[in-house]
Amino acid sequence: MAGLTTLSNEQVATIVTTLVMTGRPRPRALPDAALRLVRWERPSPDRYRTLFRRVGARWLWFSRLVMDDAALTAIVHDPAVEVYAAVDRAGIEVGMLELDFRHGAACEIGYFALIPELAGRGLGRWLMAQALGLAWRGGIERVWLHTCTLDHPHALGFYRAQGFVATKRTVETFTDPRVLGVLPADAAPQVPLLARIR
């Protein structure tokens, strides 16, 4: 039965899709890119949040912005979590990749993004090729990730084109991070801000 759920003006809702890859993809040529991937060993919370905000504010990413330093450090300094920055020729960090190996024979691509200005240039395929090359290592039987309807409108199709299969959908609601002051009011202009900012 269909139905609508009313949210308060402070709330945002999104449909989250989980996607899984259960076999290592066949090798293919690495797409050209004027970027390089740099491993961040034990990044400071401030450095991590700066890049997280740069790549994710457009999509209302906020989860790591509201964690206290101790909680965030526990994740990004965990030996089973790998954080990478995509860096351009000028040395500017323009993307991020986070791989989480904390759960047995699986690797979660926890965060995967380039700054919005790079969308549509084919660089996502380069970053995904890097991600899959790093994720599929000895003992890994499953690589998974999730996307949501707040992400880039082509994100779901992109992940499917890379070989991921959608397996589950859930609805997530949360207080709009712009209302909380975690992100500026002009972040994610494609998502209407209904509540008044004090």
C-alpha cells in the first residue's frame, strides 16, 4: 500500500541503496586522469573534515562533521580503515576514498567522492578503478557501498555500470545539517531548505 509520511521542516529524508560486488572484476585499462591517489596515514580530524566537507557538502554529507575528535580518530586511525586523497597536479586535494576492512571478508567503500566541479569528466571511473584495485585483496569476498537519493543523480547508475548490484533499499531521515549549523545554508541548493535558520 502506498503512502506519504510527513516530515517536520527541520527533517530531510532520503532513500539509501546498498550495492554489492561479490567477485573481483576483470582487469581493464586504468582510465587516464591528471590525478594521483595519496594514502593518508592517521589523518588529523581537522584535515579529514576539511576534505570531507569539500567533497560532500553539496550532497549534505555531515556524519563525520558531527563526530567528536575522539570518535572520528578512532575510525580513521584504525589499522583496518584506509583513507586516501585524490590530488591534482598542483597538489590540491580534490577527492577522497575511504576503505573499511573491519568486517571480516568484506570491504566497504565507506566514502567515495570528487569535488562537484570535477563531475562529468570521467574521473569517477578512474577513482573507482583505484578503489577496486585496493579493495580486492587476499581474503576479500565482497565489496560493498551505499548511495542515496541526495547523492549525485547519476551515482546509482554509475555504481551499477562499474559492476555493483543493488541489494537493499532503506529510508533514512535526519535533521537537516544546515538547520544545525553543521553546513552553511547555501550547501546542497538542490535540496530545499524548509526550516528557518536562526
